[in-house]
Amino acid sequence: MARSLEAPPAPRTVLTGIDSRAREHPADRAALEAMRKLPGFGLVLRKIFGTVSDRSLRLATLASAVRVDERQFASVYALYLQACQVLDVGEPPELFVAQTPLVNAGAVGVDRPFIVLNSGTLALLTEAELQFVLAHELGHVLSGHVPYKTMLRLLLRLSVLVLSIPLGGAAILGITSALLEWDRKSELSADRAGLLATQDLDLAMRVHMKLAGGGRTEQMDAEAFAEQAREYEEGGSIVDGVFKLLNLVGRTHPFPVLRLAELKKWSASGDYEKIL
């Protein structure tokens, strides 16, 4: 069972009218533009969403998870609404908690996305840290990432649907690989939304430390973890570079040390402060 959550943090600067492109990572934008130009990409997109709708995806979640509102997970809902306010989200997407020990969350849908928070995430993170994750998922919604993320999940899971698409196996594999590559880079943009909502870089660092090493943060050190990020990025030969690429195969998220390094770079660049 998830531990009880503390009171929501104090209100923060509301970022009214901020264009999502101001916080998007350039690697995310470049990968998305390249992916859209792939032969057959539009056909695959239309085929998938001609078969699967927002209604079908929501009904499956409605039947298998708990909807978060004033009556269920009320403290989580308060955190969520605050993140929506800070990020200037007009109509908050529906939020659900699903029973699974895997520490993760995701935004799902086509035209009306909703967010699913895994119970394992609720158990691992404090309220302030949880708000970073909620804002991260809102970042995906605001950036228009969710249809492509949903497309990738369906391509990976629904082999019958894939077989019905009139493209060669190599083309489908190429589109799936491009989606995975973009998917990882999109996480860097969403992390920036998490930082903008919580407005606390140390908190963002703790989230990534927990994603890497679990909940025993008293046994970890933020500066030592940041040193790991520097060592990973700066050192190594050509062979190490090949290993780094191979290690990413099949992953949906960048490694926690890399996500931490990218947030620190963005914070130090001045662009984060300009938005605030």
C-alpha cells in the first residue's frame, strides 16, 4: 500500500501563456521532424487510429484503474491541479492510478489524452517528487507527444494490427525504431516541464536518483550522482560510444544520469530562468 502523502507544496509562479516550444529539447524536435518524413509514417498513423480510439483506450483504463479526483487519491489530485495551474493547462486531462509495482507513468490517447500513474511510483516518491512526475506527463500532453507515444505502444503490443498494415516488415521496423528513438528524446522535453512546475532543481535530481537507485536516498549523494553523469558523458572511446548506443536499444527512457545532466545543463544555460 502506498504511504500517506504530506500536504501539497506552496503555490509557485504561474507560467501563463508559455509556448511549449520554448521548453522543448532540440533533440526531441529534430527527431520528431525526421520521423514524420519517413515513408509510410502517415499511413501507419492513420491505420492505427482508424482501429483504436480515445473511447476504447479510456474504457479499458476506466475498468482497470482508479480515477483520481476529490474523492479518490484526493491529495494526489490536489498536487495534480497545482501542476496544471502552474503550467497553464486549460482543462486538466483525466488522471488514473493503476496497480503495478513498476515505477512509471504515462499519457495515453489521440485527441483527448489522459494520464496513468503507476502505484509503484506513488509508493516510491514523496508528494513533491510525485508532482514532478505529474508535471512531466502534462509536458507530454502540452507538447502534442501523446498520439505518437500511443502509436508506439500499439505497434509494440498489437502484432495483429501491425500485420494488417500494407507495408513491408522493414518499413514497419524502421518506423518503430524511429519512434523509439524519438520517444527517448521526448522525455527530455517533459523533464523540463516537471522542473518548470516544481521550480526546484534539487527535487528533480532526487527523482532521478530514486529512479536509478530506489528510495534509500539517505544512502545516496546528489553531487556523487551528478559526477556519474559527467563521467558517462565525458569519458570513453569510440568503442564506449558504440556500447552507449547499444545499451539504449529497446529502452523507452534515457538513463537517469543523462536526464539529470540534461536538466542541469538547461538550468545553467539561462533558458529556464528566462521562462520563469
